Amino acid sequence: MPITVYRAEQSDQKRWDEYVLSHPMGGPYHLFAWKRAVENAYYHECPYLMAEDGQRVIRGVFPLVLMKPPLLRPVLVSLPFCDYGGVLSDGPEAARELVSSALELAKSHRAEPDIRCRLEEPVLGESPQFAVSNFKVRMVLDLPDSAEE
């Protein structure tokens, strides 16, 4: 079934968040609220890309932020101000389509693409145009159910 990629709109928020929350690699920074936070706090454009199959079932998402620093080349980042971002998808076909669309978007803005992900994402290895950053760390500690434990 063919995959279609488009920019997510505010009306897609509920479906986007449901997809992120159900994905094993999804995190809080992938949620739509992070898009609004970055847009409202930093005034960056956030082109969030969503991949759907022919039945309008979401097959992947790719949160992106277009940063335009003064006197420097723009950067299309997934995701700034976070320890990780990157593509969430059901499989390599949707991931490839999302990455391809992101590269086209970066090219149209003359921006350097930069992906910050937890692990080397195999589909990104097929796209050497992306600068993949996994130098940030995230430490998670399970907390006990009560103070007595």
C-alpha cells in the first residue's frame, strides 16, 4: 500500500499523539505539545511530517524544527532542546518516505538536516545527507511505589 507524507496540522494532534503514545520508541518530545511549546517559546517553524497508508492509517511521524540562527545557515532539526528525536515508524518504507520528505524540505529551505536520535536509525544510514547526532544521553531511574521502599 502506498505511503503518503504530509505536514501535520493542528487537526491531526489527537491522532499524532495516539500514534506516539502507542509506539515503543515514542517519547514526550515526539508529542504535538512539544511542537506548540517550541513555536510559542522560540518562534521556530515546526514542520511535523506524518506518513499515512491508503486507508489513512498513520504509519510514521517525524517531528522537525526549522531553526534560522542569525548569520548562519538554517538547520532542520529533530529535535532541538531535547535528548533525542527522530523518526517513529511502523517499518522501513514509511521511515524512508519521511526521511525523503524531510530532505526535500531541508533543501527547499537551504537548511542543514540534523537528526538527534537514541540509536543509529538504519534508514538514516541510507541518507548520508543527514547529520545524525546521538551524543546526548538520557538517564531514567525507576522510582519505588512508596517512600518506604
